[in-house]
Amino acid sequence: MSSTSNQPKKNNFLAGTANYVDERLGVAGVLKEFGRKIFPDHWSFMLGEVALYSFLVLLLSGTFLTFFFDPSMTEVVYDGVYAPLKGAHMSIAYASSLDITFEVRGGLLMRQVHHWSALLFVAAAGLHMLRVFFTGAFRKPREMNWVVGFVLFVLGMGAGFTGYSLPDDLLSGNGLRIIDGMIKGIPFIGTWISSFLFGGEFPGTSIVPRLYSLHIMLIPALILVFLAIHLVMLVVHKHTHYSGAGKKDTNIVGYPLMPVYVAKAGGFFFIVFGVIMLISSFFTINPIWNYGGYDPSPVSAGTQPDWYIGWLDGALRLAPTGMEFMIGDFTVSMNILLPLAVSLIFLALVAVYPFIENWITGDKREHHVLDRPRNAPVRTAIGAAGVMFYAILWAGASTDLIATQFKMSLNQVLTAMQISLIVLPIVSFMVTKRICLSLQRKDREVAIHGRETGRIVRLPHGEYIEVHEPLNEYELYKLVDYKDYQPTLARPNAAGKITVRARIRASLSKFYFKDRVSPATQSEIEEARHHAEEIEQEVQKAIESAK
Amino acid sequence: MSEQSKEVERSQNAGLAVIKPDAVRDPGIEPHRVRMTDKSPKHAKSAARQVALLFTLSMFGSAFALWTYFAFPINEDLNTVRQNTLFLGVGITLGLLGIGIGAIHWAKTLMPDHEVAEDRHLLASPEDKRAAAIEIINLANQESGFTRRKLIRRTLYGALALFPLPGLIIFGDLGPNPGNSLRHTIWKKGTRLARDPYGTPIKASDVTIGSVYHVVPEGLVPGTEHYLEEKAKAAVLLVRVEPDKLIETEERKSWSYQGIVAYSKICTHVGCPVALYEQHTHHLLCPCHQSTFDLVDGCKVVFGPAARPLPQLPIYVDEEGYLRAQSDFNEPVGPSFWDRSVKS
Amino acid sequence: MMQKLKRKLNGLRRSPRSVIAVLFAGLIVVGSGYTAVNASVSSERTVEYTKEDIEYGKKLFLSNCASCHGKNAEGTANGPSLIGVGAASVDFQVSTGRMPGAASGPQLQVKPVQFTEEEIHAMAAFVASLGAGPSVPDAAYLQANGDPTKGGELFRINCAMCHNAAGAGGALTEGKYAPSLDNSSPKIIYEAMVTGPQNMPVFNDANISPEEKNDIITYLVYLRESASVGGEELGGLGPVVEGLVSWFGLLGIIIAITIWLGAKSN
């Protein structure tokens, strides 16, 4: 591309700038490649974007806060403007958090923006994961990106927890106390890890500065790296799209990046930021001045972590009484280890799910058209069970608030949750699977026979029928565009042996695909249409003969 | 199952998916629906005006935020903090939402909304490229002798395995070895029980039935060295109940005084302060994970995830009537740890 | 509600006997306040109410309370003995509407008040006459003019674990709960501390001196009256409510916008 042929018009600022940049960086090629990239448009595709934008807001507001926050745990006597703490002993970290709140213009606003966007970041990431799960967007070729997204979710929880602990107030201090207690429960090395983490005995004077390093350097850097990988993979894979007429595994249907998508996505950043700002202007979050500085003796009713750590706290609460036991002289704190193990197993299952499903289906094709959740009944049901399991653990972290708000007994609420944790996921699995299958049957029915019209006709031989109106081809295609899977049998391998692996795969495939509804085929639909036409003729004949 | 679907399964490509030859044909992308703004210039013009209005609103918002920064300074009065937060926030919100909603409105009404299809290509590289890549790897292997020279390869593995270890070991000074610190508190024979946080000593006669005192060892007041670390182990709850209600083992009969008992306040689950005392049920409840302890029955666990009773602090009364500790706790306080029962 | 209160106050003003009673009671309270400063152990001191008060109180007691607490307030299976619980206890329980108690539950509930101030005063007089116990607090300690920092410290150490750091209340075992302190008057807060109603422990004057109780009241009044700097406080219930707001408020609004964003314009 020669510069002479691209001589910009003098008065065209846009072209002038483009020319300037291209002559120095050669970006025209990049723009040519990506400028008209197609992005599909659907509200559920924006959830990841919400997470991304709240992360940007976190970086912006967090940078502001670092200019005023001092993470030292050295003790000072507070001499700021907040009267009920004047003269109180506290750490510099807490005092500087109070100063940000009460003495920096816009400081409290930025604290609230930072905290609300943190809650939103993890919530949006979580909902994004659920969208990806329930639509099967994790299937080949996107398994690795699912894992990267999972890592981002875990890092988000880590960033949140390290940030929650920084103000060194009573609430966050008791949160750290719980972490310390859990760490001490780890066999062999618990007390060592605790001593290393806290720089000696709890609470010490090291933990806040250490968490601060993690919170503002290591974890955000890792998030940025994984975010970059996540987005590069997104570009490489191109976005998925929902099934519908014209949408195939071999194409992508949507709007070009420039200008439509740039305007929409760019505008959406301002909207996410604006809504966070709106909530932060009107709603208090983490009123640290109410809690006072950390002191190991007091505690507040309703001491809970932020929502994304809630499920872990809930797991701790739901452990049954008396699970600690001794091996010789050594104490095994199963009341801590069991909830820890359950949480880790749950996370591990989430991380590896795409590989499990792929192993069972053996489907090695690339999938770019998303599943409607009903068309993968067992996956959807597993997802529903997982959501239920997580939700009960999460609710478990607020047993005390549930008890007081709904006037129930704390003890009964807790016992009910322990039972629900086992029972409700199973129930929701079964119910969800049934609902999916019924919806699929209904789709099939509608695809073959058309929509019910409510018009009842009596045939000459006395039979009453309801007239069905066929769907148009676009509506029809949406209902039939999926593949069902069939269970496999455990087959002998080359050596003539049936391996355990094969047996497991066979029984899992039965579990997944025993109940299934096939999509309506062209011949089924034609046959039904033919039949409907016959009836229509019969009706016409009857009308004529009556005349 | 039909022959054909078995065929599919063996092909290793679609796995267990059933591929039907007479699947419904794809009719192609739905025809484009024309918008009002495409049909009528009047609508297009009004949409353009709306977008411009939104952008103008954003300018006003940002200007308002700038103004509030100076117009609402903050001082000793908390109302000023509220006003500063609110008005600054509202201004910025307008500034942001004006741009956001304006841009999207623009995109939705005035930019083309024809859905376009673009082809995807298989992610796997074509065979010739793959072959070339393998060729390069093989060549690199040959030239370096990576697989051929076992000694080099194995020593490299060894070196790579060892080199991160110094990086780990230098974190060794993050903290001291836990040592015996978890087994002891600053309670010792004769330490007076004092009120938290002011450190005034407590007389037995002060502790009426139904009272609860939050207690620290005398001398442990804010500002003393290792105040929080010591308090995190030494905090005690002091309660008096009717003496005949106490269920005490022989050994512990001498640990209480006329119905006054002192128990560690640090939960044996994960260490929250177990501070909720119910006067009539004599239950102590931990607000973090709801472990419940029966104070009159040696603080045994009656509910919740904790497994061990709270440790008891043996107390006595001196000639002046002050409560004093007979000794330190006779077991480690707080959350369980692996070797807590190992005598050292 | 306000009207009812006004009517009550008017009634009080109109009746000469009650004026005398109020004046007299005021004197006694002030007097006992002085004793309280000197008393090192607790608020237990006998207050002399007029004979009339006590008799009127006894009448009220017999017709309203005796069925559960016994004719001589010695207690029955349905209600504890009131001997020695003091006037403060009566004032607390009756003027919050907790007494007379309704159908059994895990704990007594706050209900509309059943008696006039005059009647409550009389019943308190009667119960105080039965045995020494905490008396109605001296107005000097209800002024909320103490040290809010000390009050905050004491509140967090002695009260926050049940009543929450912001006084929003919290759960106890088996359906019991520590109530929110948002609507409790200084007098009620003081009386609760000295009497230890229901499962609340007693905080006698040796534990928390009357001045310190005033500090705590000062802190609570400060919290209540100062502007909520961050905006709507979400009930002061902490991270759980914040989490719900972030899902159903913040994310909810944004999802509504994404649906608008993804919808085709007409």
C-alpha cells in the first residue's frame, strides 16, 4: 500500500489521522482484518462484557484509592473527623480508610464504586459462566477458554477477598480470623502456613500489607494476563451464535465490529460504569466506620463475607457437629477439612466439565451454534443441580439473617439447609430434566403438526379435530436445529477386552442420553402436512356436498 | 438402532450424535425488517436529535460533577460527606449514562442493522501446514539432539526441577516457626481478671447472677506490646449462674467460685469470639458459624460445627475480693490444630 | 400513633394527681441518681413511691398480671417471680408492650403499649415495693451527652455480638433474637442493660457504670441521628444484603439494559 495512492484529503481529519498512524505502525492491515469482523447480537452475550467493564472500573477506582490508602498495621490514635472513633486505637490502614471516607472529596464515592463494582465483577462473571454452561458454549473448540474463564472467576474471588480484608475493620478482621482458623485445621502444616501468612501470631502486623501487595499487584496482573488470553481466544474462535435460520457451525451471523459493535460495546462500557456510579451514589456499601478497628474480642451479629465467599462460609456452617477426631495424639479437624474438600471438589468439577462431557459424547466436531438448554436435558439438569448446591451453600452463610428476617429458629434453618444441601440438588436435577424433555416434546409436536389455532372442525363422519396452522420455515428451523445423541454400549477394544473405561463411558452415556427426543425430520413433517391436506380436502368436500 | 447411525458412531467424528439425512433444511437468514428510521427521514432526524440530546445531557452531568466538587466541600459535619458523595455521584452518573445510552441509541436507530454472515474456517491448520510444522519440530530436535542426547536432556530436567526451590525457600522468613506460642496465653497464677477494654479489675461481688463480663488479663490494655496477638488468645467471658446449676467434674469443682465461671471466648471451631450469652438457657452462641456451647455443662458443644468445649480458665478470689486466675488455661485455646494435643 | 401519644400526654397534664406524681417521681429519680453515683455495685436501691401509687399499682397488678406472676408476684409456672426485679424491669417490659405477654413463642414481642404512663408508673411502684431491684434510670444518664468513642468501644465489646455493630439486631438460638435498637429510647436501652430482660445478660453498674451506659446511649443516638454518609443503609445488615443488591439491583438493571441493547429497533 503506497502512501501516494492514499494521499488524504486535506480537510479530512479522520483519514489524516489514520494515515499518520498507519505510516508509523502499519495498522491498516489489522483494521482491514478486524474492522468488519462480525459479532452476533444477543443480550446474554454481554454478560462477559459486564464483567470486563466492571474490572476496568475496578482498575480506575482502585488506582484512585491507592493514592490515599496506607496499608500499615502500625497502631495510631485516630484524630479524624468521625466523632465516635476519635481517640480510639486503630491501625493506620483503618485510619486511612476512614480518612478516604470522611476527608477526601469523592473518596467515599470511589470506595463505594470500587466495592460495588467488585461485587458486580464476580456476579457478572458467574452469570456469564452459567450462560456458557447452559448453552454448551464450552464445547470444542472452546474447552480451554472455559478453563481460562474459570481461573478468572477464582482470581476474582481472590481479588475480592484480599480487598475485603484491607480496611482492617472489625468485620474484615473477623473474616481473617476465620481464614486463620481454617488454615490451622490443615493437617501437618496448618500452624506453619498460618505463622508464615500472618508473620507470626494472628493478627500480627504483616497481613494487611501482604494482602495489599497481592491485591494491587499480583492478582490484578494475573487477571489481566488471563483476560488477555480469554479475549485472544475469543477472537481466534469467533463468537458463538444461537441456533436459528441461516446460523451454522460454518458461519457467523451478526453485525460488523465497525461501526455498530464499537458503538454498542463502547456505549455499554459507559452504561455499566454509569449504573455502578448510580448505585454507589445512593447505596451504602461496607460502612467500615460502624464496625470500628479490628480487635479480637468483639464481634458483630451478622458477620458475613462478601457474597462470592459466602458459599465457602456456608459450607463451614453446614458441617455437622462433632466431626473432629484424633489419630493418636493428632487432631483431625474434619469440621473444617470436609467443607474445604467439598468446595474444592465442586470447583474442580466445574473446571473439568467440558472434558467429561466431550469424553462421553465422543463428539469431535467444532460447535459454534449454541444449544438451547432444553435440547441438552441432562446437561441442563446437572447445571440446575449445581446452581442449587451452590445457592444452598450461599444461603447457608446467612442462616442467622434468614432466621431473624423470616422469624424462624436459627437451629431449624440450619438443619433444614443441611438436609436441603443433599436433597434439593437431586430434586432440581429430576425436575429440570423432565421440564426439558417436555419442552422438547412440545417443540417436536409443534414442528410436525404446526401451531394450535383453537379452530375446532367437525368432520362428516362425526370426528372433531382442531385445525393446526403450519409454522413458517424460519420458526420451524429454530425448533428442529439440533442433534440428539444416543447412548453407546461398552464395546470390546482391539484386544477383545471390555475395559473399565469403556464400561464407565457406556453407563454415563446411558445416564445422559437414555431419555431423548429426536428433532423432527423433513419426512415426518411432510407426512404430517400430507395428512393435514387430506383432512382439509375432506372438509372442503363436505362443505360442497352440503351445498 | 439403524445401520446408518452405527456408521456415524464408528466414524469418530460426530461421536454419539445422530445425523439424520432428512433433517430439515436451513432456509437461510431471515429477511431484513425495515426500521422506521430507514423509511422515514423524519424519524431518522428525530432519532439523531435524541442522540445529540443525550450527549448534551452527558456534558451537563460532567459539568455538574465538576461544579459539585467545589460547591460541596466536606468538613466535620457528616452531612457534607453525604452531599459530596451524592451530588458528585449523580453528576458523574449523568455524564456516563448520557454517553452510553446515546451511543447505543445511535447504533440501534441510525447505523445499518443488516445482519451479515461471515464464513468460519476450521481451526485446525490444513494438512500441509501441519506437516510443515512437524517438519520444523523434527528438524529442531535433530539439530539440537534433544531426544538423542539423553544426558543433556536429563540434567536439564534436573536443573529445571531444582531452580525454583531457592525462589521458594527465600520466603522462609515470612514468619517464625509456630513453636509453642499457640499453647500459652499471658494468663498466669495470680493474674487479676479485668474488664475489656479498660482493664479495671473485677471483684467477685460485682458479678451478679445473670451478669456477663468481657474479660482480659489485667495490664492488657490498648497500646501494650503485642496487644492484639495476646488478646486474640486471652479474651475470656465471665458469668455467674446459680451454683447448683453448674455441672462440674471433680477436677473442675475448684475452678469456679460460687457459680462464677470463666471460659475462653475464642471459638474452638475457627476462632470467632463466642460472645453471645443467653442468660436463661445458659447457652453461648458464636455469631459466625452458630456453634452453641452450654455454659453450665463445661461449655460442651450443643449445636453447630464446633467439636470441642471452650477451655475453662480456673479462677479464685483473693483477700480483697478480686477475681484472679489460678493458672493459664490447661489446653491451647482457639481453633484446633494438628498437634494441639501433643505434649511439648 | 402520634395522636395517641398526644392524647396520653394531655391526659397526663390534665390530671393534677399525675402532675404531683410526675414531679414526685422526678424528685425520687434524681435523688436515686445521686445514690447511683455512690453505689459501686449495682442499681439495686429501694425507691419510695407514694402509698397511693403502690396501691393503685397493686390493683392493676392483680387484674392484669397476677394470673401469670401470682397474686403476690411470687411467680407461677406461666411467669417468673417479680420480687426484686425492680421498677426498671416493669417499666421496660410494659412500656415496650412486651408485657402483658401474648401467646407463647420463643420470646416476648414488642406490641402496642397497653397502659398509660401513669399506670406503668404505679405498677413499677408496686413491684419495686416487693423487693430491692434496679430502679427507673436517672434522666441525667439518658441525655446522650457522653463520650461516643468510649460508648462505641463498649457497645462493640458488650452489645454488638447480639445487636449487630449498627444496632440492627441479630439471631439467637431456637428462634430467639436480639432486637434492633433503632426505635429504642435511651430510657429503654438503659433499663435493658440494668435488668437483663429475657435472655439478655445483666450489665450492672460495676460492669458498665451509669456514665458508661450514657456513653453507649450517646453512641447509639449519634448513629441514629447522624447522616448516613454513604446513602441508603440497606438495614445495616451487612454483606448479605449488599450481595443481594449487587445481583438483583446492580446486575438486574444492567441486564435490563442489555435486553434493550440487543433488541431490534423498529
